[in-house]
Amino acid sequence: MHCFPFLFGKRAESAVTTSDVDEEFAAVQNVKLYTYKELRDATDDFCPTNKIGEGGFGSVYRAKLKHGKIAAIKVLSAESQQGVNEFLTEIKVISDIQHENLVKLLGCCVEGKHRILVYNYMENNSLAQTLLGSGMCNIGFDWQIRSRICIGIACGLAFLHEEVHPHIVHRDIKASNILLDKDLAPKISDFGLAKLMPANVTHVSTRVAGTLGYLAPEYAVRGQLTRRADIYSFGVLLVEIVSGRNNTNKRLPIGERYLLERTWEYYQRGELVVLVDQSLDSKCDLDEACRFLKIGLLCTQDAPKLRPIMSTVVKMLTGEISVDETKITAPGLISDLCDLKVRDSHDDRPGAKTASSDPNIFSSSDSVKNSTFSSRESTGATFNFTPVYERSV
Ligand SMILES: Nc1ncnc2c1ncn2[C@@H]1O[C@H](COP(=O)(O)OP(=O)(O)OP(=O)(O)O)[C@@H](O)[C@H]1O
Ligand SMILES: [Mg+2]
């Protein structure tokens, strides 16, 4: 556990002004504490023209810091506010995690009710808004760049899963959480953020319609959250990057709407090449692209245990481990989003089951609560949506 009793005594617990925590905090952290005024000045009073996006945690602004450095600041929404003590403890954990494929946290502001995170600014936005966006994008995503992006994301996730102790399950791997720096190197954003939300605030579930395509079935249906759920989401992202389209596209004719479903169909026919983005030029290595699609299928296998761990995925992507002989079965699909409905959490109908009743798994204190999903496609039963963690997966 990460905590600093010497730092956060009773005084710090009740203190909410920067000056109160500033000195001691700055002395031991590699993260800077900003004042609210500094960040307000850096964004022209949070001017809407500086707003670059809004997600489940709050709004993101482009900010010009004192010495001219550009940063992205995430103003956490009112519901995500927690005590100074817990907030700074989590900040310390996040800021200690550094890797070339993770967005770097530069600092934070914890003053009064304000909770703000200050990140390195990523010049080329997210994969969601560029490669997979519907608007104009002048970045040429050739095969070499895409392959580098896929491998970079895999390395970042392998680091969170296998090198950070205790390991971190990202929970929300998706195109909008993959940012690109000026050289188009991928950086995973928002890792560790779930812990900044109090237990009764549902980040994933309130935005479930947008992210459901990335959710592993066992997570979406039973709230069973392990590293394998991230690996599933990575698999979806991988096929999106190779195909240059979103996993779900309701504007397409039925039968073409769900990319993962199609990937499985074409794999069975031995025609995966059909799914490789046609906008890629003749320099695209089609064999490699098809290999990536197969790895995407492996990562999204229905049974979590069949999904390779991320360090193996990295080796598969780089060709160090062959995938030719690996048996691939049908991916786990929750293809009809309409089948999944957010229901009242107090579901006491017969058949309603709480995931955490499983003796082999335990509930997390920072669980996403108060949402219940049902899926006709899976078992027909209704489950309380509470992330639970397996001890060693
Ligand atoms: N460090 C950053 N540099 C540049 N742009 C960023 C940065 N962080 C976020 N953004 C932009 O802000 C947008 C909103 O980010 P945010 O993380 O709040 O929402 P999201 O990723 O769309 O959804 P979620 O809250 O589920 O993660 C991103 O899509 C991206 O375009
Ligand atoms: Mg995000």
C-alpha cells in the first residue's frame, strides 16, 4: 500500500489549501503542486476555446504554463472529488509510474474543492479523433506508423500489467485513451484514474454505450475485472487500427456493423486480408497486418485464460513468437448493444446474481457500483455490475 503517514497527518487531512500541503508534498514527490490561480491563468480562466475535450472524469483544457510549456489539464468533475489525503496518495502512485508509452503526469492542483490533473500535452490528439475520427485528419497513418503504434500500446500495457507492483488494470483501454505525441508515438492516458473516483461514482457504466464495444464480456456482464479484460480491449483496438474503422459502426448495413464479428468470419474463411484498411498503400506488409488481426482475435477470446498476457502479445506483434500454430476460437462478443441495459441496482428478481458472491474473486473497494446489466446473449441472468478482481490473473 502506498501511504505517507508522516506526510498526511490530521493537519493535512483537514487542510484544503495548497500552501498547507505544498512544502512537505513538494519535498518528497516528483509531481508538482499547482495553485488554482496558476491553472486558471494558464487556461485564460478555463476559456471554452482552450477546451480540448470532455470525458467521464471531467473537462480537458490546453494550458500554457508559466515558462511557456504547454500542458493538458483535466479538471475532475464535482463527483470525483475526494479528500486531500486519498487524492494525493493516488497522485503519488500515478506519478511514480513512468514509461515511454504512458502519458506523463506533471502535477496536480488540490485546493478547496478543486481537483485538477496536469499532464504532458500530446500534440496529435487521440486515435479516436485522428485515425478513427469522422472529421478531417491530415496525418498519414501508413503501415509502419500503425505497426509502431500497436507495439507501443502493447508495451505500455505490458508495463502496467507486469512491471508495476501492484499491477494496474487500466479498465478503459480504447481509442480515445491512446494519445499521440508530435512524432506519433502512442501514449496510454487515464491509467490509475478509477481510484480517484469515489466508490459510488460510476465512470464506465455511465458512459457504457460509448465504450461497450471494448468491454470484455465477463467484465460487462459480471463486472469481473482482471488484466485479461484490458487485453480484450487491446485486441479490439488492434483490429480497429489495422482496419482503420471503429469496432461498432451503426451506419453500416447489418452484418458489417461489428468489426470483431467480421474479423472472426473472415478468419474462418481464410480471408483476413479483406479487412486490412484499403487506404493503406502498396508498401503495407499485408502478411504482418493479417498477423496483427489474428493477434486481435487471440486477445479477444471468449475465455479470459485463452488471451495471451501482454508481454507475449508484444512478442507476437514483433514476430518473436509465431501465431501460426496457435489455435484461435471464436472471440467473446456482445454484439447487440441493445441487449445490454443499465437497470436499477436493487434487482432482487430470482436469478439476479452478484459477481462478488464467487468465492474465488474479491470485491474492490473502488468498485463501480449501482449499475446492473443484463444480456440476453449471454446467460439471460442479471448481474450486479461490480468490478471484482481475481487474485493472480
Ligand atoms: N494529455 C493530453 N494531451 C492532449 N489532448 C488530451 C490529453 N488528455 C486528453 N486529451 C484530449 O481530451 C479528450 C478528452 O479526454 P478524456 O480522457 O477526458 O475523455 P475520453 O478519453 O474521451 O473519455 P474517458 O473519460 O472515458 O477517458 C481526449 O479525447 C483528447 O482528445
Ligand atoms: Mg481519456
